[in-house]
Amino acid sequence: MTDKPAKSHGRLAVRPSLKPRALMTDTPDIQGAWKVKVITLFPELFPGVLGGSLTGKALKEGLWNLETIELRGYGIGKHKDVDSPPAGGGAGMVLKADVVGAALEDARRGTPVDPTAWPVVYLSPRGKPLTQSMARDFSRAQGMTLLCGRFEGVDERVLEEYNVQEVSLGDFVLTGGEIAAQALIDATVRLLPNVLGNDESAIDESFSNGLLEHPQYTKPSEWRGRKIPDVLLSGHHGNVDKWRLEQSEKLTQERRPDLWDIRIKDKKL
């Protein structure tokens, strides 16, 4: 009786790591798939919501890869210190440049130097607002590294040294960058090929064309006295498209005049 041949794993790749990976799951690490490396003090928070729904399914299928890098492992001294009081005085603590730098150095191994091919992003309230077009650019890269901040922030020198982009979810402050990182990853991963299943879903949604998405309806045709607009039941695709565009423009003008002003400006150019 002969042994069965070993099962092939296709493009499955085994890679050495200088630091133990905090996230060890049954998800495949497929060479060439889009990958995100997350530097965090709390690796146990990942994949979090990313492990469910379409992003979780895509993760298990190897359409994208997730690696967490525990920042505490780069801490200094007996207590693995990662932070220190801000120079010049002030409240709180700041993540140290030598600690974060060591983590970024490990994260960059085996990744492209070109920031368009592999962006390095720090989730920060002072960063540029995350947009749909930004997420689309990230999805077209080979992967990215995300740095989750804590306390009063990160030593500015390490951000300069590693050409780190700063990205914000909005004009508010969170206790750390992990929630923001998961939001950014979700916005990016859903734009990867085959994740949504229907690529048109990402074309017609809010922000993809500079407008908010039009209202959506489904069965039953009447609910609590409210009916689906007749045009959507007409079967006339041209009229449906026209109605949807009109509704998108109306909603954008009412709710996001800033986006509407940009659209008008672009049309004039």
C-alpha cells in the first residue's frame, strides 16, 4: 500500500518572520494576493469585524491576507516600554521612534519600496480624510502597512523617516487606531477582484461617481402605504437610469454640498 501524494496548495507560500506573528489562523497566505500588515499594541482585536461577512469569506479563500505585528514585542527594557512623555512637556505619552521604527523595519521586509505599490499608513485624526478614491488606490497596490496609534500619537521623526501617510476617518478622536484600521481595510478589501461577487456593486454605490447613492427599494411593492416609485417598476431601463441619477444629484446637493461643489467645479474644467 502506497502513501497518498501530498496535496498541492497552489500558490501557498511559507515565509520566515523575525517576530512571531500574533495572528495565526487557518487562513491561507497566498503569494501575490493583496496583503495588509497591521502594527498594533492589540493584535487580538484582529481580524475583528473583518472576519465576518464578505471580507471574512474572502480572507478564508485567500483573496487577501492579514498579518498583525505586535508593537509590544519591540518594547525596550525589562518592561518592554513603547512610549515616553512628550518632549517639551504636556499630557499623555508618545509612542517612541526607536520602537515604532523597529516594527516598521520588520514590516517592510519583502515589500516594495515604492509607496504607490506598498503604502505605509498611520491612522491619525490629523491625516487626510479617507475617501472612496483613496481606498481604490490602496486596492490597486500590492498591499499596505497600517500603524495603529495610541496615547498622544507617534514620534514625528519615525513618520518622516518611513514616508508614512496619515489618514483619518473624520473630525473626531478615537482611543486608538485599530477601529480606523479595520474601517480602512474593509473599504479597500471590498474593492479587490472577486470579493463582492458582482463588480458592478462597487460601481453604482455612493462616492464612486462623486455622488451619493440613489434610494433603493425592493419587495413588497407597497409597505405601510408607501409605494415603490412607478418608474422603477416600468421596465424602461433608460428612465430608471435617469431617475436614479436625478435622485443621486438631489441627495448630494441636500446632504453633501461639499461634494456637489466639487462635481460642479470638475464639470467646468
